[in-house]
Amino acid sequence: MNLVAISRALCQQVQRLRFALPVTHTYNPLDYAWAPHRAYLSRYGRRPQRVILLGMNPGPFGMAQTGVPFGEVTMVRDWLRLEAAVKRPADEHPKRPVLGFSCPRTEVSGARLWGWARDRFGTPGRFFRRFFVANYCPLVFMEASARNRTPDRLPAAERDRLFACCDEALRRTVQALGAVRVIGVGRFAERRAKSALGDAGVQVGGILHPSPASPKANRGWSAVVEQQLREQGIDL
């Protein structure tokens, strides 16, 4: 199964899930932002890519807008050279409109991650010969206030149903790419990768998340991450 088919199946599976309060709005960019997401997979998701950098779930100003993991608008458009029509979610939160590639907000995490890839490798082609970037969970969860709610804070029953879908998609993604390592971007993604891939013969590690909420990330995320990757035997 190729990445497009894996993503399409995951989209349909999670679309059927329901989430109770305090979640009031759920965005599925694999659905409404399918055009740029498919373009990303088709252009850059080619075997073999030995290392997967795995994020948690879409950010409201990143993948929620562009359909690309960590997909800060300017990095996706200007460096990855991807741009396509984005629809609107069926139940859009008035404080979190989906404006696609017209979104004026910057997702700091995405700007840092893709900015590092650009500065280190120069071209997308050189980066994607070694790495692929994916998210574990494709959904965005919001409360009535528009506050983001992360997947780990869902009730156990909802979380278990969601994680079963995401675990299977991750296993298929690893197989499709011929990956030998999965590096969680942040603790959550690392833990989920270890749980999903425990008997798959894949090495799992982790790096610091580029979130601006992390004081350590704000003091030079790229340098920290390069050191962490080298310590795990990944030669840059």
C-alpha cells in the first residue's frame, strides 16, 4: 500500500470517530486539505526514506491550513513548492478559520523544523533522500474557547479508538517507506511510535519538539536537535 492509499484509509477511519466535550470542533485536514496533502505524499513520499520524523498532530496554523505536517504556509509554498486548493471544514470554529495558503499566521514549530531542513540540506530533494516528515494523528481538536486539545488528553475510550487507527497507519507508513528509524518530534510521538512499532524491528528515538512553549527550543532548537540526532547515530 502506498502513502496516498494509507492516508486515504486513515482519513476515512478517523472521520467516523466522535469526540465528547470539552472537544467541540474536530478538523480533519486529510479531508478538506486533501489536494495539498496528496501532492506532498506524491512528490516527497518515495521509497526508500530511512528516517521518519514523526510529529503529534496538526497545528492550527500549520497542517490545519496546508495539509502538510508541520506545514507553516511560507515554508510549504516557498521551499517545498507546494500549493493547492484547500476547502473549509464542515464544522469550522469561528475563532480558527481555515484560510489555506492565505493564512497570515505563522506556525513557529513548522517554521523551525522546515527551516532547519532548508538550512541543513539546501534543497527538498536532498532532505527527502534521507528523511520523511509525518504526523501520528491527523486530527485537530478544539474546545469551545478555540483552545487546542492534544490527543493525549482525550478520554481513554476515545483515545484508544483513535490510537488504534493511527498505530496501524504508522506501521503501514514505515513499511511503505522502508524506514529503519522513527524519530518522535517530542515525547508524545516518541511514546506512540514505541507502542505501535514495538515488534516491527524499527529503531525508535526522539528529539526536542520545536514548540515556542519550550524554553530549551527557544534557545537554539536546530543545534540541540542536530546533537540529539548524532547521539542516536544519524549522520547529517
